[in-house]
Amino acid sequence: MQILEWNFSPNITQAFLDYHTSSINEPEFSFSQMYKHQNRKPMTNDNYPLIKLDYSLDMDNSFEKILYERKSAISYFKNIRKIDKQLVSKFCNLAFIGGNEKRRRRTYPSGGSEYNIRIYMLLNEKNVDLEMIEFGNIGEVNCDTGNLMIKKYEPWKEISTAFLQKYLADTAQFSIVLSVDIDSISKKYHDISYKLVQQEAGHIGQNIQLVSQYLGMQSVPLGSFYDTVLSNTINEKQTVLYAFLLG
């Protein structure tokens, strides 16, 4: 006689996939995914008691100045900075790695210190120092060892097709792509894991924009990319969550 055991646990991985795929962009649906811009309506105070939050930012303070001047690029990139090993090293240590080789401490938080987000750099071979693309132009930042692992080469002309804003993609010097292995993220936090990795991606994204501003570069965070195309560009069973263009 065969005894059947009931499995009452939810299919968490499938739930992540369903939730994620309900909002992705795909080329065949792009005609229906162009969202009409709506001007934001400022919040009113209504009739609540108010405490006036008076403060003038100190433009002589570098931190306050960077926070004030942080903004997303809205036109073509000016490419003022030379993207070479020295600049990329400084950028990655400030935005992700944390610098000190003996006691590395990442510069962004992660739920339970899981660090499930993987960080990829996609370099535009026409707009970066040749030393950076000697072995390829698609690499992953290893925050544990402090290295950029160069994994393969793909012409930027093909990479750029993953981004909807062609004028930005064509002039960018590189892209940073944040991804996750959806099949592995539920091991510790189960059904809230997807929420936690989205939060982690947001923390990293803010670092990317602030460090870009600090180093004299432009950046733009993007939701407007073709998910499957960009995930296939990385091609490591990764699901892209967030992407940035920089120049």
C-alpha cells in the first residue's frame, strides 16, 4: 500500500517567478508597454499640525553637496571621465567592495548579510581604456576578493539593444547590471526573500548614483530594459533586477 505525504509548503520559487515576470519588458510587447508620462502632483499638508523642517544644505560639505547634486542623466552622456583601471577600482570600492583588503566591509546593507545580489559591469569597448577590455568586456564584481572577473566579450552594439533608451545606450561608457539567482534566494528568508533582494538592489543603486556624482560621471537607473535580453547577455542563470547606464 502506497502512502502519500501531503506537502503543505508553498512553491516559493514559482511565486517569485510569477511575481517577477508579471512586470518585465519584452521586445514583442514594447508597443503596449510605453507608459504615458504624468506630472507628479505635489503633496499637500491638508489640515495637519505642522513642524517646519528648516535647513539649508552646506555646499561646502562634500557629502551634502553630492546628495543635492545627484540626478539621473536625461540626455546623451558627456563621457568626461576616462574609464580606466584606476577609476573603475575606485568606483567599485566606494560603491560596493569597501576597500580594506584585510577587513572588507561592503558599503551597502543586505538582509541577514546574505548578499544575494550579483553585480556585473558591461563595458562599451569604444568608450573605455583598452586595458579594461583585454580579456573581454563583460565582468562580475567579486566583492569578497576585490576583483573584476572578466567572463566574456560581446559587442556593445549588441548589448545596447537590451536598453529602450537608444540615445543613452549608444553614448554610455558602461553599464552596471544587478541580478539574482531566483532559485537560490529562498533558502533562509523563504517568502520574503524576493522583497529583501529588491531592497538590496535599491541600496546598491543609490550607491551607484552617489559615487557616480562624486567621481564626476553621469548615471541613470533604468527599469526600461528588456529583461530576457539582458539576462541572456549575462547568461549565468541570473534574473536581472536593476540596470544602470553610466558615462
